[in-house]
Amino acid sequence: MSNSFAHLHLHSEYSLLDGACRVVDIPKKAKAEGHGAVALTDHGVLYGAVNFYKACVREGVKPIIGCEVYVAPGSRFDKNAGKGVKANHLVLLAENEIGYKNLMKLSSLGFTEGFYSKPRVDIDLLKEYHEGLISLSACLAGAVPRAIVAGDYDGAVEQAGLLLSVFGEGNFYLEIQDHGLSDQGVVNAALLDISNRLSIPTVATNDVHYLERQNAKDQEVLLCIGTGSVLSDGRPIGFETDEFYYKSTAEMQRLFEKFPGSVETAGTIADRCSVELEFGKTYLPKYSPEEGKTPKNYLKELAIKGFDSKVSEGRIVFDSQHTETVYRDRIDYELSVIDQMGYDEYFLIVRDYVNYAKSRGIPVGPRRGSGAGSLVAYLVGITDVDSIKYDLIFERFLNPERVSMPDFDIDFCYDRRDEVIEYVKRKYGEERVCQIVTFGTLAARAAVRDVGRVLGMSYADVDRVVREIPKELDITVKDALAKNSALREMYDSDPVCRDLIDRAERIEGM
């Protein structure tokens, strides 16, 4: 089914303390508006791509994975930009799998090579990794609009021509927006002229930062938290209106009736984009045992050697309940499950880097979590816990019905763990090693404190409210109101307190 319109410029909560669209709600809103597709274009990152993709699939909405990248005005390696020289915004949408891979490459290199206040790419990178990408000229912070606002029409034409040459005909669009900002009328008129001059099509977008108009106040709070400002300072620059919400097709058509076809072009672009992500398949580096042995046989050999060694050292002691037969039966059972599920090499890889750390005198924790339930892991040196002795259950760690990959929680000395990471990169290839990000979210108490500061309330007044929120794991504002009558009374009787709590509830979890 073709799309008459789709939002191609949208920021989720992963545009940290800027976007106020919760990822799970984006496809629900798209579906409610009759939109068959929607894009995610967070600032400089792809943090939300997988969650967004899964949420869209659940709702039957096509996910368009994109990113609003920061483009360095010169080289991405130049970290001495003059005062007032800012990176330009540019929207990139993955048309296909090649585009998605290039988008990931650009996002990563923006951090590892171009980071200067923000992750930045440059024209050279865009030339190298443009295949499979559709580009939009972005908001007022894009290179073309900035040149127009600065009165440099020729410069705007030059920038548009450069981007057209990078992405190719049919893959670059001039982005028309109207949020009621003073500069947008001038910019849109100039963009239409450049469109006619260079035969570059225009596309209508709304720079979506929140799903409903009334959520503008929530996004304003997030921006103030991020910038350390307060609401009384006035509306954040660039967000002086409440128009950055998820608009309906009819609203977009009314807004851009003077730009025929630009709304429908968004739908055409959405139809072109199709990326399918594969889940449930495990990708592991190869582990080649010595002397041509198979991973299965080598792991068994190590387990038996480890068993005999630990028995002779007195680290495994038999008794009436924990007999040798119990141990040997457990070894055979675990090895059969490990092999059946295809994790022989996984065990060998983990053993390899744990042994490396120990051989270099790098302190390694005894292990925690469900991995301690594996006797084989103990015998080959991954863990230091005898799971039979302590009656730990192997199936909590690995069983044929488990759909997710097992995970050994291994603690290395903080000061030297980089040595272990470098070893893994050298042995298995840098392209096969990555680190996983952890996001902090606004819990109930933190949300109340942050909102109180943004509202300009005194510490004492805010603290009076925070103290009434129970110090419980995963407690929410709603739960706290239900559990604590004193907090509920404050909420019902004090309008200032009510405003504080209502605002905190709307942003908690982001």
C-alpha cells in the first residue's frame, strides 16, 4: 500500500533531553493517523533504531530508520572550529540494507573520528557512505537554510548543488517546514526557487519532537534539564512555538498548500524505504582449537582435564550427596546441551579471554549471575564456583527452550580491563568486538527534583515532595501517589505541588 504522507523527520527520547516522543508510542500515533510508515531521525545517533523497529512491526507500521546527522563545516578531524561555527544538520534515511549499514558506519565514525561537542561526519564521509541513503536538507540548522538566513543565496545554491552531487539525482530533497518561526517563510521561498533552478524536489516535513501539541511543555522541561536553564528564562531557541508535534495528513496539506506535491513526496519517499532487520540469529567469531580438534571435542577435553585437576587439588570433594557419578553425569548433560545449542565456541572464547586476564595478573571476579550454575564453566576456568557443591541450577543459565543467548557476567579489574578488550580485538578482529551502551532514565525521585529545579522551586519545597516518594526499586510517581496518603494530600491541596508531580510523571522513564 502506498503512503500519501509519512513523517520523515522525527526525534524520540533517544535525542537525549531534546525529543519527547516515547519510542513505543510513535507507531501507535502513526497508526491512529492512518500513516502506513514513519521515520526515526534522532540527532547524530541510532540508539533507538532497534526498539523503534520492533515497536513499528508490532503495530503493523513500516519503520523508516534514519538519523539527523551533524555535518562538520570543514573536516571532521578539525577540532578547532572558530567561535560561532556550528555543524550543519542533515537528515539521512535508509532506503535499503546497504543504506542502513552505511548509516551505522556514519554514526559510528561521527563518534570515533568526528566528535567535537557532538558526533560529526563530513562531506568526505558522506561521499564514501552515501549509497542506499536518501537525504533531506533538514531544518533551519541545515547548511542550505543557514546560508539563506545569512543572506547568502549563492552559498545556499552551492550547498544544495554539493549535496545533490553527493547523493545523486532523486536521492536529495529540499525540506520545507513551517512551525510558525520567523525565518521559515523566507527560507521556504528561497528553497522553492532553488528547487526550480537545480531541479531538486521539495518535501514537506514537520520537525516532530513530541506527539501531541500539549506535550510541548514536556519537551520544554526536558530541554531545560539538558541546558541547566529554567522555564522562566523563556522558550528555548528554535522552539518558540507549539508546532513541533505529530501532525495529521490534513494538517500538513493545509500547511503546505502553496507547495504542491511536497506533502505527497513524503509518502513517495516512505514507499521507497524498506529495511528488514533480522533477529534471533547468533553471530560469533570462529574459535579454532589447537591441533585441528573440533570445538565440541576440545571443550569436552578441557572439561574432563579440569575435573581431574580440581579433584586432585581438593577443590572438588565428593560426599554421599555429591558423588563422582553426579559430577560426571552433570558434565555429560551440560556438554550435550552446549553442543546442541551451538555454544561450544562461545564457551571456548570466554575461557580464552578469562585465561588471558589471569595469565597477565589481571584480577578477575569469581563470576556472578546465572553463569555460575554451569559446572563446565567452572571446570574450564570461566567461573570459580562449584555449581554442584552449592546446588546451582544449570538451566537458569542455558536450556534448549531459552531463546536468548547465554551471558557470562565477568568482572575484570577496572584499571586493567582495557587490556582484555584489546586482546579480544587483536585475536578475533576489531570488527567483531563492540561495547554495549547503558542508558540512565529519569526515575520518579530524580524526575521530581529535575522538574522542581526547572520550575524555579526552592530545594526545600522540592525535597518535601521527594521525601514522600518511597525508596523502592522501580517506584513510579503514580505508585507513590497511591501508596502514600501524605503525598496524595499534598497533591490534592497544593496546586504548585500538583503541577510539579504532573510534569514529573509525564517525563519519568525518559
